Amino acid sequence: MSKQMSHLDNIPSTPGKFKMEKSPFVHNRLRWHSSLAKLAFWSFIFLGLILIFFFRSPSSNSLPQDPSRRSLRTYNWGGPAWEKRVRSSARARSRNGISVLVTGAAGFVGTHVSAALKRRGDGVLGLDNFNDYYDPSLKRARQALLERSGVFIVEGDINDSALLKKLFEVVAFSHVMHLAAQAGVRYAMENPSSYVHSNIAGLVSLLEVCKSANPQPAIVWASSSSVYGLNTKVPFSEKDRTDQPASLYAATKKAGEEIAHTYNHIYGLSLTGLRFFTVYGPWGRPDMAYFFFTRDILKGKSIPIFEAANHGTVARDFTYIDDIVKVCLAALDTAEKSTGSGGKKKGPAQLRVYNLGNTSPVPVSDLVSILERLLKVNAKMEIMKLPRNGDVQFTHANISLARRELGYKPSTDLQTGLKKFVRWYLSYYSGVEKAAS
Ligand SMILES: NC(=O)c1ccc[n+]([C@@H]2O[C@H](COP(=O)([O-])OP(=O)(O)OC[C@H]3O[C@@H](n4cnc5c(N)ncnc54)[C@H](O)[C@@H]3O)[C@@H](O)[C@H]2O)c1
Ligand SMILES: *[C@@H]1O[C@H](CO)[C@@H](O)[C@H](O)[C@H]1NC(C)=O
Ligand SMILES: *[C@@H]1O[C@H](CO)[C@@H](O)[C@H](O)[C@H]1NC(C)=O
């Protein structure tokens, strides 16, 4: 696994939309007799260079440390070579293969789903803005992994309608697997607008383009167990109330579900929402507890163990990534065609929502003891009150609907899954350290 890191330098750079042509002004035959003409010439070149500089980096004057501006970067895309890569990546190799646009492809779930689709012969094109919500070098390493299996990730934003339109002009995607989002609950204190940008505005931009595409794709997208918010009735079933969000993240996911339902109702888009419950595994997300507990335990740093009121246990329905990948593919395979065309609905379209948990909530203290055993290090723990800024005490999925309709049958327990995560973690970070030294 650690060898994978050495391939990072081989990524071909994306041909730029604003690629400059050679200057037409430099020409040997011309001879300049008057120094005034020379001065005018060089001033002209100088001004031209300044203009080109500003055109090429329109974000160069924005402050990179201002979090609300992070997502406003401009990306280079377009051109014949770029289109060729897009087309080739999205082309199915197997006879009945589908062609899927995977948003958030450099993310944790997106990488695994893209690789699995490609492996079985489907066409896959990734889209990701590589934002710095967590270490972008991990996203780049996942990108390098996908590149080697023939998946191209377009670098761009889901709220960029012009880019999305272009992608649908170049490829008639049959499916969209929409995983790009601002995840995490605590980051809302730092950068609330990122949730609006990706989970609301970006979702609407994507659905707008899908609705106008011909043919319209079927869309499978990631919602979250967080929509159950402060509910105390367990296990959570799809029909339970979702009107008590405990975080801005949950509120935008809940709004996303309503937006999706609206596009289904008005435009005939086939839509399947997947409510994930704490997905974990190799290539996972550094902002999640199992990941930073591993890092901090190895460093000898103390880890925060949250406790609910009256010493209540905090527990999560941890779901292993391979189980999630399987069911994502099943959701794509059972998705019916959208029914609209030319932006108009022709008949009722499929609308589904599924819980995808593991049906066995595990107390966070158990998570820690499993990690201690696997890492052979005792954790330093600091018991803390569960803050009121997003995390809920308990998640527990009722998955009988997904079992019935998608054949979903999670088969990895936390012990087995964490063993695979830890093995990946140790080899990945020893590779990173070697590469750095
Ligand atoms: N992992 C979990 O436990 C979990 C739980 C519930 C829901 N989900 C949902 O599943 C989806 C995938 O989650 P993940 O764990 O892989 O997260 P992730 O953060 O690893 O992946 C999301 C990817 O989307 C990209 N992205 C974000 N905003 C974008 C934008 N505006 N334009 C283009 N790309 C953008 C990010 O760069 C990132 O690579 C998300 O919608 C998330 O909310 C995940
Ligand atoms: C999303 O894109 C639209 C244009 O398509 C723009 O007007 C809007 O400001 C963007 N929203 C966010 C939150 O980035
Ligand atoms: C689980 O959900 C199904 C509906 O999909 C429901 O019939 C069943 O009663 C639920 N089970 C529990 C234990 O809540």
C-alpha cells in the first residue's frame, strides 16, 4: 500500500482552459527604428502580461485564509484533450455497463464507489473541488489511486453550472452518484457558508443540469442519519420525523432531501436518497473519531470521550465501507429511468430513501478498546460533556427497507472493519513519512 504514494508525481496535469498561446508579437522580421516605438512595444507587452496574470488567477487577490472564500476558487477545464479524457473515463467497458458521474470522487465514499464501478466495467467520471476541509493530500492520494484504474477526476465545483452543462454535453450519463457535500458537524462554527454552498446551492445546480439533460440521468445521492436529529425513538425508520436537526449539517441534508423530492415531483427526476450512518474504513475521513483517535492514541495524545447527560453512553451505528459500496451499486442498478425530457415531467418518477446502518450501535468506549487492542497502545482519555453543537447521543438504523429492496446485508463487524482500517492507516502514513524524508 505504501508504494502507492510513489506514483503521486505521475499525475498528468489537466490542460488549462485559459492556456496561453505563444505570443504573436515576437517576430524576427520586424525591425524597430525608433526608440519611441520600442518603448511603446515593451509597455504593451508588459501591460499584456499583467492582464494575462489577472485572467489566469482571478482568485489571486482573495484571501486564502478566509474560509468563506475557499470554495470560490476558479478551475481550469475544457479543451479537446480534456474532453477526450472525460469521454474515455466515462465510457463503459462492459456491454451492459452504465455511465456514472460521481461527485465527491476524491472523497472517502466517492473513491471506493468509483473504483468498484470501474472494476465491474462501468464508465466513471469523477468531479471534486479538492477543498481543504481536511488534508487535501489525502484526496490527492485517492485521486492517484483512481487514476491508475482509469478514473479521471475533473477538478471543479458542483455549483459551477457551466462546467456541469459541459460535462453533460460531452457525456450522456445514465446515472449520477452524488456524494460531494460539506460533511461534519463541528465545522459549521468555523465556516457555515460552506454547508450552504455545497449542500444547498451545489445540489440545486446539479439537479438543474440533470433536469435539463437529455436523457435525464437517474440520481442516487448521500443524505445522512443526522436528519433524525434529536429523535429518541430507536431504531430510526425512514418514516420517522426528521424535523429536529441538531446541526447546520443536518439542516442542510434535510433541506437537500426536500429539494430532491421537489425535483422528482416537478421534473420527473428519478431520485434515491441514502442515509449513511457513520461510515468508516481504509482511506477514511480524518475528521471522524475512529480516525483521529487512531492518530492521537499513537501519538500518546489524550482523546476526548463524550458523555451525555447523567453519564449516558454515546453510541454510533458504525458501517463498514465495503458494505456501503455494495449497496450504493445496488441502488444504482435498481434505479429506474427519469421520466422527464426537455425540462418537463412526462410521468411519475421513482423516489426512494433508505437507511444504511449496521443495526448495532457501539458505545464509543468500545471503539476505543478495540483500537487500543489493535494498536497495542493504551489510550489516554478525557471524559467530556457532549457539546450542544451538533453531535447526537445515539444513532441506530432500522434497515429492513434497504434489506428488502436493495438486498442490503451489512456483514462487517466493527472489530473486523477497524482491523482493516488500522492496517491501511499504518501503511499509508509510514509511506507518507518515507516520502517526506
Ligand atoms: N462518511 C460518513 O460517515 C457519512 C455519514 C453520513 C453522510 N455522509 C455523506 O456521504 C457523502 C460522502 O461522504 P464522505 O465521508 O465520502 O465525505 P468526504 O468529505 O470524504 O467526501 C466529499 C467530497 O466532496 C468534495 N466536495 C465537497 N464540496 C464540493 C463541491 N462544492 N464541489 C465539488 N466537490 C465537493 C470534497 O472535496 C470531498 O472530496 C457526503 O454527502 C456526506 O455528507 C457520510
Ligand atoms: C452558486 O452558483 C450561482 C450561479 O450559478 C451563484 O449565483 C451563487 O452565488 C453560488 N452560490 C454559492 C453559495 O456559492
Ligand atoms: C423497521 O421499519 C419497517 C418499515 O420499513 C417497519 O415495518 C418495522 O416495524 C420497523 N422495525 C422497528 C423495530 O422499528
